[in-house]
Amino acid sequence: MTLQVNKQAVANAFGRAAAHYEQHAQLQRLSGDALLALAPAGFGPHLLDAGCGTGWYSRYWRDRGRTLTALDLSPNMLQTARDQQSAQHYLLGDIDEVPLPDASVDGVWSNLAVQWSSDLHTALLQFLRVTRPGGTVLFSTLLDGSLHEVHHTWAQLDGRQHANRFLSAVQFDAATATLPIAKQQQVITLHFPSALSAMRSLKGIGATHLHDGRGASVLTRSQLAQLEQHWPQDESGYRLSYHLMYGVLSK
């Protein structure tokens, strides 16, 4: 399934979040740690971190003796990773057109990046292309059902889309049907003290770009009150749910 993704707008949204990304990146830590559990022994030694963001997991693998090439679409994110000496090599580029030669790394790590691809199948083929025979591609992505609370609440307020929708499990299966993949799903639910803080968490990680081209709007006081009233919550607070898919591709 091909999406019309404005890559420059995506890069700009994440670039604006680069300075404060890590303080909001709870989901990215949880998904990344789950992905770590799927890594084969000896993953590496030369790894591509595709969609490296601020370089958190580049540093994780670097500290364990791997050689890292950090790739990101956002110049600001890549500079933040560089400022923290996250990797040995840095590449500004698109996961749909990875700017590396064939068979140039031993493995690819990509935590919550391929949902910004124009075509999942294309991105995964790129990961396999740059991986040497015997290597492994580890990735995580979001599925339909993610951000249900955002869709549910705003549907009652203005009927407009305020968060992107993602591939369904059926569409994911279709996109990966011809690939050597092992996969598993997980639902992660985060809790916040208010609906506004839940929405701000999305802005904090740069996930505010809408594929339909609309920018984020400023909330009126009335809208904020309605948001707090309608947002799903439980005893732990205001919910924000994510449906994740983890994939392991063997070359």
C-alpha cells in the first residue's frame, strides 16, 4: 500500500521536536526495549540505525561494541545524534531510498520509523538490500488502532482527523507476504494526567504531521474542556494506546 507522504514536512515536524524529544519518548523506549529482546546473539557488528532520531539506540549498540551508521530524514535529529556521539557514521536520508551500497551492513535496526515510509514493502526491501547475507533486520511499526483515543475524542468534537491512521494488520501482512519475516504484535497503553498532556506527548515526539497536509490547530478553551470531558480514561489517567508490530527479517 502506497501512501502520499510529504517527507519534507515529516522531517520538519521531527526537527522541531529534536531538542526535547527524549523527555517525551516513553513509547519509543518501550518499543525499542521489546525489539531488543528479539535481537539475535551477535547482532552486528556493523549496524544501520534507520530512523535513528536522537540516537538513543545507536548509543545502546555503540556501547556494546557495534559500529553504527545513523540514518535519519531530519537534519536536526541527525545533528542531535551527532552531538551525543551516538554513532561512527551519519547519513541524512530516506528509508525508502537508503543511501548505502548493497550488502554494506551486517544488520538493520529500525525502531518506530517505517510508519513514515511511503510504502512499507519498499522500505523493508531497502533494509534487506543493504544487509549482508546472514544478517538480520529488526524493526517496529504502528498499526491501525493506534491513537484510538485521539480519533474517538475528536470525532465527537469536530469530526476532523487529528492523528494519522496506520496500516491494518491485514495490510501489513499483504506488504510483507513475500518477505522472510517473523512477527509479533503488542498493545502499549500510556497514561497521562490530562487529555492535553496526552496530545502534547504527540507533539513532543514530533508525531504531529498529518498526511492530509493540515497543520496542528490551536485549541480554544471550549475545545480543551470538551477534550478533557470526552477523552477515554481509567483509574490510571487519560489513555493513549498504541498497537505495535515487531518484525525480524532474515537475509
